[in-house]
Amino acid sequence: MALTTDPFDSTELAAFISETWPGPTLDEYFANAVAANHFMDLSEFADAGSDIFHVPDIYTNTFSVQSQGTQGAEVTTDAPATADITINVNTHKYIATLLGDKDRVQISRSYNINERYAHKAGGTLMEDFEDALFALWSGLTTNTVGDTATVITDAEIRQGIEKLATLDFPLRECAFFFHTFTYWVQILAIQKYYDASQAGWTKTAPVMNGNFEGADQSRSLHGSLYGIPLYTSSRVVSGLQTHRNLLAHPEAFGFAHQTPNQQRVRFQAAYWLANIGTLAVWDTIYGVSETRDNAAVLLNANSSAIGA
């Protein structure tokens, strides 16, 4: 039997019910800088100025081996032409915020808002830089495997390795870069990679079972595949129903950061009296370029197909 038909509810008690901001925030997470840590970095030469960096190409035109049929005969000299590969530092990106004094002093002391937004802005700019590096896939013309309609296969991965091996690139210096979808949904569905009884290989053989041994999730490194380091990134280009995965030597792409004080991302803040608030700016200056076309393999894979 009910004792009352009109109990207090939250609407009637609204003036007494408190609200609390205890401290935790829903932070944004960012992809690891896997491309920036692999490809040719000329940033150390950028402090002296300049907007164009030159990398001489001496590999395209080769020497010709001569035969000395007649002893004492005059030698035939060789002078293969070189090419001038350039990296233009022509990109300046930034993120800026302005926080007024009233709002600044009223923000709960439970939050270190400077630290939170520094992480957010820095991560956003670094992902933009990773995007610029991975976007260089579109210039690759020498080595392409896979297609836009199907999952990537073990045969296609081996075809990609063969292309660099045949060109005599040291495979120990190369690395795979797979979109996270390609890796988790397609590659790990290849039975040969997770079923040791089918592959018949030991831990030291070309393909590792399970999670490809030697994984380091803090660097998005998933061990090695056929002895080549395998990284994943959500920044690998996805478009037209295709993931543009890569197998690449560091010389395939080059870049230079020219942000002052040898930083990848710089932070500056100043009190802006005209706005009665603090202006904060995060910025980065860089250039990227394809430097050696045949040093990378484009590994196409459909971006929605699911492995068996």
C-alpha cells in the first residue's frame, strides 16, 4: 500500500543536487608516427636555412663493365649521368586557440587544460604529417601488386618482397606498412600465418605464427613477416575502396622538418591584451617528396573485404 502519491523527484530537488567534474577526460588517441620514424629524414640539415634540399641520384644510370681484349690498349671510360632529386620545404601547418581570462579562471582546477590540449594539438599535427608521407604512394609507378577488389594474399605479399629483392635492396632495412583493417581483418585471416602445423616452420623461419613474434604495440610494430618488420597505421591511405599499403626502403620517401629549434611541433603562447586572453599556437614546417620510386612496393587491398 503506497504511503504517498507525491514523492520528491530530481526536478523538484534540482537546487540541492550538486554536479562534479572529478578530473578524467575523454582524451583523443592518435596513430603512432611509424612513417616519420622510417623514411629518410634530412631535418638535421634544415637549421641552416634553404627551402630546397638536393639528394643526388647515382643509381639510375649504371656503369658498364668493359673487357680488356688487347693488353695495353687504351681504356674505355664511363661517366653515367646523375639525377637531382629535391625535397621542397613548402608546408607550414598550425593549430591556434584563444582562451579568455574569465573562462580560464573559472575552469575547474581538476583539469590541466594546457597539458590536455597540447597533447591533442601535437597529435593532430603529427597525424597530418604522417598523412603527407603516406600520400606519396600516388607517385609510385615501378612496383605495384594486389588489386582494389579483393583481400591481400600471401602470394601478393611475397610478390612485393620479390620486387625489392630482385632490385637488390637490403630487405633488413625495409618495412611493411599496413592499414589496421588490412592487418587485423585480412592478413591475420591467412591460415599460413597463424597455423604452424600448416606452415611447418619454426620460430626462426620466414613466417611467424600467432602475432608475428617480437611485437611492440607502443610503436605499432607487429613483429616481422618474412623477416621484415611489419607496422600498422590507421593513417595508411584509404580511398576508392582501397587501402594503399606499402613495403618500402627508407630511401623511397624523404622529408625535412624545418620547425625552429629542431622540433617537429613547436608550441608558443602569449597573453593577448586586445582579446583579454591567452593565444596558443602549435605549428610545424616541413616538406616531403618521393625520392626513389623503385624503393617501394604498393600493396593494394580492398578496404571492406573480409578475409576467410
